[in-house]
Amino acid sequence: MLDLEVVPERSLGNEQWEFTLGMPLAQAVAILQKHCRIIKNVQVLYSEQVIEVYDLTKVKLKYCGVHFNSQAIAPTIEQIDQSFGATHPGVYNSAEQLFHLNFRGLSFSFQLDSWTETPKYEPNFAHGLASLQIPHGATVKRMYIYNGNSLQDTKAPLMPLSCFLGNVYAENVDVLRDGTGPSGLRLRLLTAGCGPGVLADAKMRVFERCVYFGDSCQDVLSTLGSPHKVFYKSEDKMKIHSPSPHKQVPSKCNDYFFNYFTLGVDILFDANTHKVKKFVLHTNYPGHYNFNIYHRCEFKIPLVIKRDSADSQTETCTTYSKWDSIQDLLGHPVEKPVVLHRSSSPNNTNPFGSTFCFGLQRMIFEVMQNNHIASVTLYGPTRPSSQLRTSDLPHLSTQEWCGGEILSTLHHGAWNW
């Protein structure tokens, strides 16, 4: 039986590990994987706002080192009062027959419909308060840890400093545009502390960085730091969709990706020039093959909407936009999407199914079957200072560039880490 310490408004854990409000899901999963011999059965029910204990018979719970729930101690309302002290009057939900006793950052729920007698409830007892006679020995059915004073009004907290572990995270990523399409990224970055085993900095540092198409490998390293992984493309399975695949000469060197997992961003470099040629932004939605590998990229992409009878307008696509709404703004693509199948080996199947890739405005939208955006790939001309000008770029149809780019960009194997 797990023996866990309850920290109101913060966490649930022990000396070896701790589930913390605001913790990235990847870190929570890593804890479960590391302690798989102790935590043997796992069912994932995700909430960004609360930590819920829904079966108190399976765990021991303590507060300030003193148990209030164990095999020998029942979590009765008297025990809760003794362990946590006085608080504001509880809240009674007569429709559900639930009684909620609330502390700051902590709430206990008592289920009243299991009692033989209906509790006597007086809505107007004294001093504007109600009265509820709770039978002796009533025990807690559920416990919630959350941020703030009220469970009903709680909001997802920011990631705590203890979860940074020396990494840099992106608070948001803005896609920059020029007259022809995407030109780069502006990232608002957050960091704290100096890594595991080192006394963490008490302050969070916020700074902005920009990376552009045509930036060199050294430019990106000095701007964003070292990537978590470098992946070299071994083959291009989609070159058959190129205009003249039989004319292409096999390259003696391979393009390579910088994978920034905590930013939710991949950057592809040309093997010959070592310049940025593509960006991939990941949304990290459940049900996608890459889920839980990347931190969610909170991006904003300006979309140029062209009207027949008016000047062009700009709308914004975000991480939470659905494909239907994007199509309503930009119009439906003429060509059918490229269907992307992912699997770790030829003999394995992908339990999440295929995704569909659409090309619009120098971008490739990878769309899941539930209409959510799984990733967005940006490509475009380099900066004017580069030797390659916009006019030098090949003019291909949407089907040609979409078909020829998708797997070479998205099928880069960053998940095999």
C-alpha cells in the first residue's frame, strides 16, 4: 500500500517521488515507469486542475507526517477535523447528497446517500449559515488537491519551479510571416534552476528568442541551446511524389533534425548548407502516435484570408484550433490529403490510426481523425540576406510540395528515443 504525504495546494507523494500540480504529464508518466514494481496497475485520467484520490482504501495518507487515513485509522469527519483543524462550513449538495468540507487547496467529499437515515438539513440555522447533522463515523469518499480557495473556481497552475529540472520550456511560440509566408519563430522561453542535484534558482527567468529560415546550425545553438536529440534522416520515402523523382541524384549526406522536446519544436537543417529549412510544431494531443514525447507547443499562426471583394484579412490559428475552423477560413484544399501511417516497424500496427496531411500557405497541417491538429510543419524562403532568393524557389502545385514534403518532414523518427 502506498504511503503518501498530502501537501495542500501543491502535491501528493513521498520521499522518492511526488505528483505536483502543474507538473508536465511526461514527468508524471516517467514516475510511474520508474516505480512500475510498486505501482503495478495504471489507468490514466488526466486533469490539469486537480489531483484526485477517489479510493482511500488503497493508499495511506498523512499530513505533516501524521496519518489521517490508513488500515488502522479511518478518515472520518472527526479524524479530518483533528488532523486539519477548523475550517469554513462545508457545502452540501442536496441533489447529489454530497457534503464537501473545504480547506485552502484541499477538499474532502462525504457521500451521504449511503447512510440509512436521511441527514437532517436546515438551510437557515444561524448567522446566515445552514446546518447539517452528519452521523458519527462518516468517512471520506474522495479527496482533491487543487490551487486556490475553492474547488469550483480553481484553475490550472503554472508549472512549479521544481519541475523545470534545468530545462527550458516555451510559454508560447509566435509564427513570424513576411509577404510570401512563414519566415521564422519567436519563442517566449521560461527556465529556472540549474538542473538536478543543484540548488534551484528561486526565480523564474523569462526571455524571448527568434529563429528564422536560413539560420545556420550555430545560430540556432546559440539562440536555443543544445537540442535534446539530433536525428539524421536515413531515407526519403516520399520522393516518389516529387515532380521528377527519377532525376534526383541520391545525396551523399543526410538532412538532420534538432529535436527540442520541452519546446515542442523540431528544426530541420539542410545537409549541404546546414541552414534551417523547416520547423515542426507539435500539439501533443492524446491519441497521436507521438503523444507524451513532446511538451505541447502553444503556437499562434497568422493566416492570411483573401476575400474577393475586400483586402486580405489575418486570422490566428492556435494549438487548440480544429481543422474544420481552419478550412472555413482558408477554404477547402483542392487536392485530397496525404495519408500518413506511422509504426515502429513494418510488422507493428499503430493503435491510434492514420493521420491526414493538408498543405496550405507554405504549411503542412497534420490532422487527427478527431479533427484536432497533431502538428504543423512550416517551410519557406530564407532571409533576404541569404544567397537563395524567393524567386529562385521552385513553383510546385500544392499536391506536389505537400506529397513530396510530408513524410520526409514528419516521418523523422524523433519518437525512437
